[in-house]
Amino acid sequence: MSAETESIFNLQGDRFVPSAYARGPWDPGALHGGAVAALIVAELERRFPPEGMQTGRLSFQLLRPVPAKPLTLTTAIVRKGRRVQELGAELFDEDTLVCRAKALRVQPVSRDIPARDGENMDDGTPADAMPGPDEGDAVPFALDDPSRPSFATAMDMRWLTKPFALGPGRVWMRMRLPLLPGQPAGPLALLAAVCDFGNGVSSELHFDQYLFINADLTLHLQRAPRGEWVGIDARTLLPPGGAGTAESVAHDAHGAVGRAFQTLVVEPRG
């Protein structure tokens, strides 16, 4: 099946079947955390529409590598409230829990609160805006073999920094493929997907020498994302003897949307 007719996942009854375009870089038999995060967010939004509430936090615990096998996803309202709502999701490989996720929704900030002086530039562009995707270079990027279908190759990328240079990185991304047949990823699902690239975009270590796998992903949102592009300004911190982390400021065309954090498992390759 060609990339033009493929999707990231397919449905098989009540199970989600990953295509080759859901694959991650660390293990050919395991999925990319961004594909998993996007699927969960899309399913939470489908099952429980926001109805005027604002998503303030998304969190994903990647408990073990998510296999490239049919997966079962369960979702629930953990806390139902007028001002605060918590949703939960669990992803299973048969009877094995592989990912646990939560979404926290809150009552939006009133529009009557005055905007801070100097919030926008003179031309109306948000002061915290990242240069747009039209200013980036279209460079294919994958930590492993770029000729193999993967979640990285399913993304259209526009780089503001050199893609394979070590250190902080800035890039815009959008999905070239639908998340499910006939179902493109919405802005919030796309945001979750792109933010999981933070540790790769800002890698401080060479992929062929080290593992730097994220064990989780947490996003704190200041507003809902809009549009088909998400940009991240990412950096990785590796304090000797401490916990490795990757931090990303997420953007859309209207400015900063929020921040994402990943806890990294770092070790030399055997």
C-alpha cells in the first residue's frame, strides 16, 4: 500500500492495528510514542468531546515498548465536573498494559481578563512566535534508516535548525497521512505527536552510540492549538548522575501553545 493511501493506524473490530508508519526508531517491532499519543488523544476527543472546556494537561506513561501488534484502548471519565474534568486511557497489548494516559480539562480563562501590554509585535504577530514553516527547510528526518516507513517519514518537516546537528533544535511538522482511514489528526492530537519528537530533534548524543528513549511525555497547554502545523523549540538536558530530560516549547502559527517534557532513559548501546 502506498503512502498516499496508507494511514498510521487501521481498525480491526475494536482494536487498532498499527501500520509501518507508526513505527519508532528504537526497535523495528515497537511504535513511536508520538503515534501512540496522537491515537489516544484522538480517541479521548471522539469519546468525550470537550464541550467548551480547555485541555490544560496531557500525560502519557510509556510503561514498556508498544508493540507493532493489534492494540486495545480503553477510555473513561475519571472525574466529571463543571470546572475540572479528568479523562483516563489505557492501551493494551492483549492483557499487558503498555501505556497509561490522562487528560486534564479545565474551565477556560475568562475573555474579560485584560491582555498584557506588549503581548503582540507592531505587525500583530505574537511576540513569542517562532519563524513559520515557510521559512524552514524541507529535510526528511529519521534517527534510523530514513528509507523505511516510520512515524518520522509520515511527517512533513520544515527545519529552522540543522536536522542532524547535536544540541537544541527547532522544527515544524504536520502529518502527511491520516491517523485512521479517512480521519486526519486534529490539532491537539498533532500537538501530542510532534512533542514526542523533542528528544530526537534536540539530541545531545549520537543515535548509533547511545539510547535516549523517553519513558513519558507530559504537555502543559496555555491554549488550544490551531492549524495543520505544530512547531517545537526543543532542548535536551543530561546532568551527570541525574535524570535526563527533553523540554520543548510548542507553537502554532499564532504563537506559543504550551510546553512539553520528557523523562529520558539514557545508556550506551551494547
